[in-house]
Amino acid sequence: MSWPFLSALIFSAEAWLGGAQQHDESLRAMREGGEFIFIGVPCAVDWDGDGDIDLLVGCSNGTIAYYERTPQGLVHHVGAGNPFDGLRVDLIAVPRAVDWDADGDMDLLLSGFHGVESGEFEGCLRYFERLADGGLVERVGFDNPFHVFKPDGEMVVVPRAVDWDSDGDMDLLVAGSSGQIRYFERVEGGLLQERFDAQNPFEELDVGMQGVLEVTDWDDDGRLDILVGTRLGRVRFFKQLANQSFTELTGSSNPLARVRGRFAVMPYVVDWDEDGDTDLLAGVYTGGFSGVLLFNRGSCNWQDLCLSRGFTKGKLDTCSCILRYDMKDCSGCDENYFSGPPDTSLARECLACPKVAQGEGVACSGRGRCLDDAAARQQFPWKNRLQLSTVTGNGSCICNEPFWGEGCENGMCPEGQEYGHVEDRFTCHPCFPGWFKPEPGNSERCQVCGSGTFSSQFGSASCSSCRSPRFRSRVDIARISCDFANINVPVAIGVMLCSVLLFLPLPWMLCHKVCSFFRNAFTVGEVP
């Protein structure tokens, strides 16, 4: 099996991370088959045992890319050169390397989604044991030490193996679907047992829905902290205190505040440059960049070229902006965002349009257009760039008929019209000829006309009957017209009966006439 070609796009960038700098050797943005792999899931480990750290990247198509660390940089291995060639899930691979069986070599945990008979996807956690020859063999059923783990929702399973209770063996942490951290303690016999309530050390900790978990002693205080990548492109930091409780550091107190992506962030902690401190790999999607970024801790003179709203890429004067921001230096607002009032520094924050602000991701419920900065500037095509820089939107929604409300959340499609997606908007579109919708509503669908009925117009609320008392009628196969052809059978029978009744007296009448003629003739010819 050959590995799909992955070309690498090198990004050189600088981004401050509480005394951290995005390294010149920034890792790669992956591209597969001409399309971006939106989220690369990184895992850094010395897989080949040569003393340096290699890179595994889980891809959205369910496969694992392997990059060997060499003195010349990262070398991408494909096909037989990739030790993970042929290993895959159906969607979004999440690789994690850990010596689970404590035999001195790294085994592989592979999670992601696999398809089921219903056509849906379910989370899975597979275990591959490393053999003496370096090969991998999957353990299934009860031979899989993770068979007790069952996903609790439709989310990417990102397992984290760590000796949390400091008893000399690995336990398992997984972020749950409702914001909790699920804790599986390794007990006697190597089995995993999930702990609940007071036995779960994370019982009172809420890390948010669909979080991606990472565990490390980030602040070097001897206690393990919790890092959580969010679906909104941030990394939350939960510091463990001396009493084993947690407190979240926010704002400028969060040492990872400047790690940002457009959507989900996949954090992975490792000493990448082997200088004795902890660095961060982040699988991100920023809009202009997707792949893995390296944040290398250290001191530097930081020049914020992107106004803390993005990463520099390629040329140092070109930014890849995070969610909400746009333009070359990230000073403008992205689509579906508008400029708020200036703060004390005269800087304007980009505010989300209705429904985007509520986390739904679609402005104006997808039923209209937000008057963002871009839409406001389109109303003044005669102004120059300098004049347009002062034009901002107000974030109001211009709703498509028949919807209304601050976020276009109200309204329903009338009879004869079906609620659906047209281009990039939800709208009401009329039923096609041959179909009808009798009641208003957004969940009701157009129905095909029944037998013997038709509708010839768009947007029909009912179908017409195809009947005629005089002619034979037939609905065409598309049920959009009624054809009248020939005469009806009952009418034909009636015409025939009438014809018979009409012509029955003719023979008698003809006979009467002939007989009368001959009788008169013979009468005239008699001699008196």
C-alpha cells in the first residue's frame, strides 16, 4: 500500500507565548491530494530509537503520517518506509505512543471514528503492541487493555496515558462529552477501572465540551497540570494546587493564551529541542494555515507583527489571522464580525454577529446576512480605501423572507414552500411542479402528488384532480399535467346505445315505404 503524497509548506513565524517563541524550524502544514488536512493531530516520540524525537501526525482521512527527525530536518516516509502504513481509522486519526506493557518499547494507541452499519460514525480506541522486531500487532477483544472504554458521545477521543496516582503504572484520562474528565485507574492485573464521584480526582473540574486533553507539569512545581485544547481555537490552562485541586488561569495569567487557531486546537507537550524545558506542538487551523505549529519556550525580543491576532507566515509581513480578524496585519474584521467601539488604546475588537456570538458558528441563523464591516463597505463603492477604513458595520441581521428576529431565529416557511439550504443560506424555496406542501412549517417537506392528481406550478399548496366526465384523462409520469385523450368508455357506450336506438326504426320505416309503393302500383294497374 502506497502512502498518499503529502507536500510540506514551511512556515517561519514568531509568536509570544509567555516567554515562548514560535521556532524558525516551525513544523509543517500538511496538504493531501490538493486539499488541506484541516487539523493535524501531533504526537512526538523517538519511534525509531535513534535518540531524537520523531513526529507522528494523525490525518483527517484516518491515516498516520510519519516524519523522521534527521540532522537535515524532518524526513517524510511513505509506503513501506512508514511504520504505520496500512493502519487507519475511518475518520480523524489520533495517534498516541506509550510503553503500555512496560517492555521497554513504545506501543501505539490509535483512536478516531469508525463507520457502523447505520451509516453513522462512532468513536473507537485501538491498541497496537510493539513486537521485538519493531512491528505492530493489534490486540482486540479482551486482549485489548482498553476494551472497557466506551465513548460517551460523538466526539474525537484523545486518550492521555499518564501515571496519575504515582503507583508505577499508566492510567488513562479522556475528556468526556459533557465537559468532565473520565479517569480510568490501572488496577491489579493490568486492568482499567473507571472511577466515579469522589474516587475521580477530577470530579469537580469542568474543562468544557469537546475538549482535547494534555497533561504535563508546565510550571515545574512538581504537580501535573491540565491543558485543554478547545473547539474555539484556544488552550485552557488548569493549574494543580498543593491540595490537589485545580484552578484555571485565564487572560494574561494563562501561559498558553497566545496559542490560537481558527477552530479546534490539538495540544501536545514535548521537549522538542531537547534543551531541558517543555515546548508545545499544536495542531491548528487558522484559516490560511493548517497543520502543526511548534512553540519553543525561551526568551526573545518579540515584535508583534500581527497585533496578537495571528501568526506570521512566509514573508514576515504577511499574517495568518485567527478567528474574527482579517487583512494583511489582522487589523480588520473577518466575515460575520464587525468592529466594536474603540477601547482606551483606540484599538477596536471584532465582535461576532448574532448567533455566531452564541457559539452556533453561523451568523443570523444562516437565514440572512449580517451587516458586518465587509457588507457595510460594499454600500459605499465610490469611497477610497482611506475613507472605507472608517466604515464599520453594526452587526445587525438582514433576514430573508419570511424570517425575522435579532438573529433571524423566528419565522416559518408558508404552504407550498420547503425549508432548505440554497448556496450558503437557509431559505424557503417553492415545491417543484408535481409536488405540494399543504401546511406551513420548517420541518414539513414537499410531497409528491397522489395518484390521479397533479400540480403544474411551482409552490403548490395542493394538487388538482385529473378527471373529466366526457374524455379519458391521464396524469403524466412527472405528475405535472393532465392529458385528455379520446372519449371516455362510459360516454362511448352511451353514444352507441343512442345510435342503436336511433337506427332501430329505420328498417321498419323503409319496409313500410316499399310496401306502400308496391301496393299503390298494383292498385293503379287493375282493370275496372
